Amino acid sequence: MTKSPRLPRAIGASGLTSSPLGLGCASLSGSYGPSDETNALAVLREAFSRGVTMFDTSDKYGNGHNEELLARAFSGHRNEVVVASKFGNMAGKDGKIADNSPQTMIASCEASLKRLKSDVIDLYYIHRIDPAVPIEDTIGAMARLVEQGKVRALGICEVNPATLRRAHSVHPIAAIQSEYSILYRQEAEEVLQTTRELGIAFVAYAPLGRGLLTGAVQPGSLGEKDERLRHPRFSAENLPKNLELVDAIRAVADKRGSTPGQVSLAWLLAQGEDIIPIPGTKTMSRLIENIDAASIILSEDEIGFIAKSIPPDAAAGLRYRAEHMKNMYL
Ligand SMILES: NC(=O)c1ccc[n+]([C@@H]2O[C@H](COP(=O)([O-])OP(=O)(O)OC[C@H]3O[C@@H](n4cnc5c(N)ncnc54)[C@H](OP(=O)(O)O)[C@@H]3O)[C@@H](O)[C@H]2O)c1
């Protein structure tokens, strides 16, 4: 079993903790092209046996398939893992991006509990902010789920500092989950000032820049069912520019005998004890490679070199397509 020199990380003030790196499970239900279920279960169980304790899912991933997968993988071990799920991301269905109404939230939670075959969701996030519903109403309703024991702690994805403060004034928010990597860190660095003031953990999604920071995605390498084809960072124009940025990470990795992906994760882990990156993979060897990254302690020089070589505004292409950026960081 791989041993990380890093201690578990607190999930805000909730009393829950996570291994330094959690596992993002979305791609195990097809978000980046087809996924084999037997392999997915093996990946989840291997992660658990190597000390990963937080598993990130959503009712949106595979339309519920992902939650069912977690239930199967951790049958008999439910109390040994932190299951984080989400609701409210309509992804444009019926013309709506988000639905945060209390009724939808309550029904979504019940459906997730059924799929998870569990009485409780450890960490329950709003997946996308719905400007039509005051955040106080949604968090107020979520707080009642905490009182009823159906949810242990609350989280919000893609939230800005002002909305986060409003939410936290209704019920303690344990974690936010937003995109955070060396490549895309402007909003993360801004909201971190507020999460730190309020004692909230930062769960960093897409910590490998959706695979870009590993150097493994090359022009023409994405399959036709891979949703990353729609992301500006991978466009024919932007991908070569972004791959040039990875050279600085590779330079540090080569000197250490590690990989660019590992150095990218170690860099994020070094940004603070409150950061919990959740890299995703459906490949066993990459899972092990990523978990081993928690053992890499970068020097101040290495951390500074990477930050200077890849300034916060260096990425070519927005995080999402322009029409979707409107729904982020609200
Ligand atoms: N809250 C939100 O709105 C939101 C949005 C996006 C994601 N998320 C969460 O964040 C998790 C992680 O994000 P993500 O999967 O989008 O991005 P990511 O973790 O940055 O990158 C995942 C991609 O990198 C590849 N990869 C992983 N390890 C690798 C390695 N060592 N070498 C080469 N390639 C490697 C994977 O390929 P293979 O699978 O082929 O190995 C996959 O295509 C998701 O699973 C989800 O739980 C949340």
C-alpha cells in the first residue's frame, strides 16, 4: 500500500476528513468517452485500498449511474469512505442550466440516497448556482436535511465570494468545489481568500486541467465521444499553446524522475492544507501514479518556478465555452 507523508485534510469545520487526494469519479460513467464497468469498480476499490477516502460523484454523472457504481464498489465499506454528491446541474436540459429550488433539491437527495444505497450523503453540494433561487432558500432547505441526518455537510460548486458568504451565514459550508489547477487558477485564488477566512475547504476539480497538464492529450488524440472536444483549451488553435506551458512542469518532473501530472498535483497540494484535489482517471496505472503524487514534496524553488513559468492568465482558451461561462462563479 502506498503511504503518503501527508496527513488527512479537514473538510472545513464539518469534522469529516479526506485523504490529501480524493478521486473524481465522473469519467467512470462516460464523461470522457466510454468506460468499462468492471474496470471502473476495480479502479474504485484499488483507490480505496491505497488509502483514498473521498469519492466525488453527482446525480448528473452518467445520469445516476456513477452513484450506483459507488454503492457497488463500497458495499460493506460505506462508513470508511466519504461520499460527496451533488444536485442541481441540468446541463441545459429543458433550456435550464441549474435548478436549486428546495423541492428539486429534496427530491434529488432522496433519489441519490436510493442509488447510493445509503442513509446519508457525507458531503452534498449544489452543483450549479441557480440565479432564480435565493441561495438562502436552498441552503436553508439543505440545513434541514442535515438536521434529519440525511446529509452530513454542505458544499457549493463554482461559487463566488459574495454568494459563499450569504450561504455560510445560513448554515456552515464545509467545502466549495471549483476548478483549480496551475493552468486555471485566477478565480480559485480569489475565492480562496474567503474560504480561508471562513474555514472552508477547497476541493479542486479538474486538477490536471482535464488531462492537459499530464501532456497525454495531443492534437487529434481525443475520441469522438469525449466531451473535452467542446472545451476551448483543447481546440486546434489552443491545445499547442497550452502544451507549451506543460514544458515547464515537465522540466521539474524530469529532474525528479516523476511525471508532469504528478508534479501538477503536488503543486496544488503545496498551496495549502485546505486544498483537496480530486483527479479523475479510469486507468489503473494512472490512478496509482496520481496517488503517488501525494508523496512528492516540491521545494519552494520548484513551486515558484512553475508559478512564474505559467502565470495565472497563461491558459489559451476559457475554462468552458463562453455560453457556459455565464453559469460559473456566480
Ligand atoms: N463540480 C463540478 O462542476 C465539476 C466539473 C468537472 C469535474 N468535476 C469533478 O472533478 C473530477 C476530476 O476532474 P476531471 O476528470 O474533469 O479532470 P482531471 O482530473 O483534471 O483530468 C482527468 C483526465 O486526465 C486523464 N489522466 C488522469 N491521470 C492521468 C495521468 N496520470 N496521466 C495521463 N492522463 C491522466 C484522465 O484520463 P483517463 O481517464 O483516460 O486515464 C482524464 O481524461 C471529476 O471526476 C468530477 O468528480 C467537478
